[in-house]
Amino acid sequence: MSARVNLTLNINERDYAVSVEPRHTLADVIRDQCGLTGTHLGCEHGVCGSCTILLDGEPVRACLIFAVQCDGQEIRTVEGLSEGNELHPLQASFRDNHALQCGYCTPGFLMLAAGILERNPSISDEDLRDVLSSNICRCTGYANIVKAVRAAVAEMGRR
Amino acid sequence: MKPSAFRYHRPGSIAEAVDVLADVGPDQGRVLAGGQSLVPSMAFRLAAPSTLVDINRIEELGHLSVQDGSLVIGACVRHAAFHRSVVDGVPGPFLTRVARHIGHYPIRQRGTFCGSLAQADPASEWCLVAVALGASVTAASKRGTRRIEATDLIVGAMTTTLAEDELLTEACLPLPAPETRLGFAEFSRRAGDFALAMVLASYRVVDGRIAGACVAVGGAEDRPRRIAAAEMALDGNPPGAETFAAAGGAAAEALDPMEDAQTSVAYRRDLVRTLTSRALERAAA
Ligand SMILES: Cc1cc2nc3c(=O)[nH]c(=O)nc-3n(C[C@H](O)[C@H](O)[C@H](O)COP(=O)(O)OP(=O)(O)OC[C@H]3O[C@@H](n4cnc5c(N)ncnc54)[C@H](O)[C@@H]3O)c2cc1C
Ligand code: FES
Ligand code: FES
């Protein structure tokens, strides 16, 4: 085992002091050390997107980055979306539009969508579908996910 | 699976990075750029580097600018930088269209142009662009720096002529003349997958006839390459469906395609035939 490194991760605007091995991925540290188990792991090699989080505002695969790389960066996970008990517009829209069944892929889709819509609220339908093709959902057939994200755009604009 | 243990360095400058690489390179040390190829292969335990040299915080590797008619791309420039036009004229939007075929949006937020060249995946879009447009790279080590032509760098599937202690610091992509037409086409089974084949075509039209044609194929053989027979089928002929089809036929014939359980040699040839015509049509549009 290699030496542990102490560092501070800023997740959802809160600092977490962690002690990691360099080989620990950001996804594993978020889940196992910070206790934020909303971030899911499917494939652990970059294909499924269920581990998607925002790193300095951009959606990235948390299974393909090591936690030791991320000190001083702003990390956001699905736990950071709602304000208290009030769901984020994307979360509400996923519920209202039946954009989830088992829910395994949902945190990844939510963070992917949050990242792209914050950057580009006027994204075209074609580009949105292209971005959403990044993640895999085994249940819904995607149509309702696209619909939910589209419906959330208007609501996010109002906030 | 989880990656095996490694030591971690995060140098702040090129000088520091090559110092570390001189030490750890010969002992299974590796550069960590975007990690979008290296980390999956570590998760599969196909790679088990002793040390990673993380270059992501080296500011002097973040440059992206035009110098003497070439686009100079620092080692930390990510695929996503090309989501917007990075240069004026035809090449800017062209590179944007190509970039959108690389994996998915979140992959492009991390993966780098130079990392793609160092990885030398046969189906890498940037490797094809580099070979087609005559790019070169700069490699730095404690021993000094050298310039390597893309065709001398990429010598086989996942195989380059970079030495263990060398850091690829930048790529230099000559920008085609303003009147050059550029087209790209690829085929993959699902959005974001590595392509089964891809074609980049470029040419000029002089007095109604094609001149300076370039047809380069990626994803079909162990590395991308220009196909002289297809270029000969174009030069001197008027652009149009008939000429393009002849070039497609010549490209398909000249190839020695890879084969796997899902993709036969004949299928890849067919793909290249069609994709060549398509890339040429897109260039004409
Ligand atoms: C799901 C998925 C789909 C993908 N689809 C595609 C696709 O369709 N097309 C495509 O081209 N790619 C695809 N990729 C790979 C992606 O483009 C990678 O970003 C790229 O291949 C490598 O760049 P990187 O910066 O991530 O390099 P890393 O993963 O960090 O490194 C790759 C290799 O290059 C070496 N290296 C990197 N930078 C340097 C340097 N500056 N000097 C010396 N050595 C260096 C590393 O040591 C390592 O051996 C995909 C990846 C995933 C996970
Ligand atoms: S767990 Fe990260 S992409 Fe599948
Ligand atoms: S809701 Fe089950 S995988 Fe998407």
C-alpha cells in the first residue's frame, strides 16, 4: 500500500478533510469517506456516466479522476442540488415526467444536465440529445429523460 | 476494478516534470493528462504504473494559439476547447465537428489533444487529423527537446516513438490554405463509441479541377494514414459524385483493414468506401 495523502475536498460548498491513497478515485472518496452516496458507480471505466459530478462547473466522470488531483477545486454532487427539502427544478421535472424507474442512473443524468444547462440554457434539442447520450439508462428508454430536462429549462430560468 | 497502488507527483512546471520523468520514467512511471484512456486501463489493470506524473496544473502547457500559420496546442488543452471555433476560417468549425465525435461531452471536458496523440488509439480522431494535416509534436526531456512528425510518432496501435522520460509538450498543426475544403465522416455503432472507420478529406479546386487532394483513413488499420491511390483518383478531376466514388473505391482497395469478431475486413472496406465519398461530399458542400 502506498502512503496516504491528506487533503481537503470542497464538495457542495463544504470542506471535507480526507486521507486518501493516490489510487482512490474521486467517486470512491466521495462515497466512502465523505459519505455522499448519491454518486453512483456503474462501470468504473468511463462508459456509463452514473458517476457524473461537476468539477469546477463541468460534468466529468468521477471514476476517471483521482481524489488527490482535486484539492482546491469546486466539486458538486447530486446532494448539492436541492435546497433543503425543496427539489431542484431538474429533480422535480424528473419526478413529474417519469424520467426514472430504478433510479440508478439518475444522479449522473441530473449532474450532467445541471452542468450543461447552467453553461448553455438555450441549448438546441439536437445538442441536448447529443449531450444526454453520454450516460446510460437501462430502464427509461431515454425519451422521458430528454423531456424532463427540456421541461426543467424554463423553470431553471425563473429561479 | 480498482487501480493498483502508485506514487503521485504533481509538478508545477515543464522543467520539474521532466526532472521527475527522468527518475521515474524508466521505472514504469507515466504521464497523467486527462486520464480518459489511462485511468480506464488502470481500472482494468492493463496498466499498473509505479508513478503518475500529473501535468494538469502546469500552466505553461495550457496554451492554444496560432503561430506562423500553425495551430499550437499545449499538452493541457482539452478536447472541449474545440467545442468552439479556435481559429478563423474553415478549419475552426471543421475541428469543432471532428471533436464532437470524440467520446462524450464529459470525456471531452478532461481528455486532451496531446494525450490522444500519446495514446495513439487507431480510432483516435485527433491522430487522424494530425496525420492528415501534417502535424508535428514537441517532446521534452532532461536530455533536451525534439520535434517529431505525427507520422513518425504514431507507429502502431497504442504505440508511439516517445521515450519513457519524454513529455509531449505541444502539438503543432499546420492550418490548410484558406481556400482548402475539408470534410470528415466516421461510423460507430453507438453515439460516443470509438469509430469502426473514419475518413478526413481535403482538397482545393483550381479551374474546376481538384488539386492537392488528401484522403486519410483512421480506425480501419493499426494507425491512421493517407491513401495515395485515393488522392491520385481525385487530383486533376472535376469534383462530383463520380470522382468521389472512384476515390472511395481506391481507398477501400488500398487498405489492409483490421478484423474482429463483429467487424470483418469486407465490412470495414465497405465503410471506408462510403465514408470517403461522404467526407468528400461534405468538403464540397
Ligand atoms: C467512454 C470513452 C469513450 C472514448 N471515445 C473516444 C473516441 O471516440 N475517440 C477518441 O479519440 N478517444 C476516445 N476516448 C479517449 C479519450 O479521447 C482520451 O482523452 C484520449 O485518448 C487520451 O487523452 P488523455 O488526455 O485523457 O490522456 P491520458 O489518459 O491521461 O493518457 C493516455 C496515455 O498517453 C500518455 N500521455 C498523455 N499525455 C501525455 C503527454 N503530454 N506526454 C507524454 N505522454 C502523455 C499517458 O502516459 C498515457 O499512456 C474515449 C474515452 C472514454 C472513457
Ligand atoms: S462508473 Fe464512472 S462512467 Fe461508469
Ligand atoms: S432509471 Fe434505471 S438505469 Fe436509469
